[in-house]
Amino acid sequence: MSTDMNLGRKAIHDKLESQITIAQARLETLKAKAEAAKANAELKAIADLLTAKRAIDRKVDELRKSGETTYQQVKTDVESSVAAFEKSVQAIETRFKAA
């Protein structure tokens, strides 16, 4: 594998990790707010998203280990999962702002 390809993969991994970290931080903030407000529905949704985040972590690990033949498919899967995770976090944030 060429150095340019390795740098490209590293950049993609770093971007995904950053997106995941930011979304998780937002989710942890929402969890604290939900606990303070005794918002059980939001707490359940947050717990579900934390489980989804662990699944994303496993997919990111799989991406790191993937070979040339599976890299693009795994990358697409991870990007889709991260986008859905961020959208779900955004939806919970919107519910809190509306309340």
C-alpha cells in the first residue's frame, strides 16, 4: 500500500473519529440534561444511541483492519452509520430546545 493511500486512509479515519467524538460529547451533554429534567423518553433514546455508538466504534475498528477489496464498502457503511448517529443526536437536541 502506498504512503499516499495510507495518509488518505488516516485522514478519513481521523475525520470519522472526530465526528464520532463530537456527537458523543453532545450526547453526553444531552444525557445530563435529560437526567436533570427526569426526561425518561430522552434518556431511553440516549441509551439507545450510546449502544449505537459502540457499534460504530466496532465498525471503525473494522475499517482500520479492512483490506483493499473491502475498504470502500466498510467506509461507506461507517460514514452512513456516523451520519445517522449525528442526525439522531441532533433530533434529541431539537426536542430539548423545543421543551
